[in-house]
Amino acid sequence: MRVSGAWMARPATQAVCAALTGAGHQALFVGGCVRNALLGVPVTDVDIATEARPERVSALAEAAGLRAVPTGAEHGTITVVSDGIAHEITTFRRDVETDGRRAVIAYADDMRDDARRRDFTMNALYARPDGTVIDPLETGLADLQARRLRFVGTARNRIREDYLRILRFFRFHAWYGDDAEGPDPDALAACAELAEGLERLSRERIGAETAKLLAAPDPAPSVAIMARIGVLGRILPGADAAALAPLVHLEAEAGIAPDWRRRLACIGGQAPGKRLRLSRDAAQRVERLHAAVASGDAAGALGYRHGDELGRDALLLRAALTGAPMPEGWAAALARGAAAEFPVRARDLMPDHQGPALGRRLAELEAHWIASDFTLTRDALLG
């Protein structure tokens, strides 16, 4: 079997491979680029595996006129930039010792050693520069074709090497798994049994993995299973997955692209910004969505107070949480609100109103103006 694609055939990428193969080393595409190419979905990152040691990779790249950056040299990874495109080249590795967060590795000469330390069988596929696919574990291709997500070797052993693999399991199931068949029972049992290990991980790693999971086209089945076996509560106490499936359905009906922040706001939980160590922008977005939903404002008021996009997300969330349909004419009402400008200024009420009284009167007039669907003029409001 072969893979193909513009990502692999481009001269910049073939030049990186040639720098290694021309010196007698292997250059094997591996992991996500091979998996995605076989599935016919976009390839975003190019990872290459080789038996050449990192210092050798750097020397060969520079001799070929390419730029070598030691982005992860201590873990065996050199980023080689060719025509502005980054290629991560990692020496074959095997684990010597793990503690559930990080591994002590040793370099290896055999691709099978490298394959055995990978997380899932569908990620342990390799391809030569000509596209020939290699399945060193002899299970990856069949699992990928069946959309069957399985850990390499024993699920418990893989998870104990890095507890983040619990979340990666659900993320990959959401993106690539077969919901009709359901997740691998052995993997689910291991995830449930070892979920306490998630507490050893940094909040940043958990937050980044959660964002990738929620960005999947439909993460609802995976998140529902996480909730059922106790994983969701470990990373986000108080979260409730019940409204996520309705939200995904509403997004599809409205033709709105997935947004992991909207979906995180949907499942809720205690202080998600802090628990998941989100960026300030992401945390504020989730908080504003919660406030907008709780406000009870209609579509026009949401557009006026929060803008078209956040107002739309608040309406989607409210509908998903309550089971009510999206309000009639919501898109037009949002747009009217977002474009509206309150015609009264503080100076229009002075000197008759001062201090707190001025603020109260402005708020009263603004409420009348919003209730009129933004039609009352300045004169009508002040008359």
C-alpha cells in the first residue's frame, strides 16, 4: 500500500528526506501525516523518523543547505526547515523508564522499537519517501481501516507511561474512531482504572488536550463516555456532558463551525479557566458566554451587548441547555443589535441627573431603547 499527497511530493519535503537517505539513513514519514493521508483528511504536520542520531541529522541538513533547529534535541528531535516548511525529525527511540508524565528514552536502531513505544496502533504507521506504507506492528493498517482505536500493546502499560494518554484516547476516538462500534472495552477499563493519574499532570497539558478533543466535528459521544467512567469529573469537577450533543446538532443545523470554547462553556464545571489553565482570552470567552446565557437577554440585546459572534454562541448554548429551538429570526436580530448605537449620551441628561442617578437613568433609557428593537430616537427617549 502507498500513500500520496501534495504534502509528501513537494520538493522541500523530498529534499529533507534526500539529505538523510543520500547518506545511507532511513527517512520515514510517521504518525499523523501517514494516518491522515490514508484517511484522506488534511495533513498539517510532517514528522519523520530515522535511525540517525540528532547530531547527525543536524549535520546532514546543514550540509544540504537546510536549517536545523534543536527544538527537542534532548528527546531526539531536530526541526529541519526547508523552503520555510518545518519538518520534525526524530531518532528512533525506546523507553527506558517512565513515571506517568515523562519518559527516559534511549535511541534505537530498529523501527519496531520505535513503533512499540507509540500510543495507538493507527499512529504506529510509517511510509518511505516514495509513499510505501510500513506497518511494523502488523495491526495498524487494519485498525485504521476499521476506525478502531487501540493502544499499542497493553493499554494499562501505555497509560502508566503517560497519563495524558487517557485524554488522547478520547480525543483520537472523537476524531478518528467508529462510534457505531464503540471504544475498545479494554482501553475503557484501563482509562477508568487509572483516571486518578490525571491529577499528576500539569493543567496546561490537560487544557491543551481538552481543547483538541472539543474541537472535533462531534466530540459528544466521547465526552459522554468520559463522564460515565469518571474521567470528565477528574479534569473538570461539576462538568455535565448532557447538553453537548444538542449543541453539536444545533451547530450543524445553523452551519456554524465547531468552537472548543463554546463547547467547553456548554459542559460547564468548576472554574474551567483555572482548572484547565486556559489563556486569558479563552477563559474570558467562556466566562462571558456563561454570563450572556444567564442574562436572559433576547437575540437583539445579546448582539448589542456582546457582538454578533458571542451573542450567537450564547443563543446556541441556551437552546442546547434548555432544549428550546433557536428563536425565530435570531440571525437578523443579532445583526441589528450588533450594529445599533445607543443615541443618548450622559451629557444629554445633565445637569438634571448627576452621579449614581445619572447612571440609573441612562440604564433605564437604554432598556427602553433595546425593548423597542432599537427604534426609539434620541428625541423620543428624552421627550
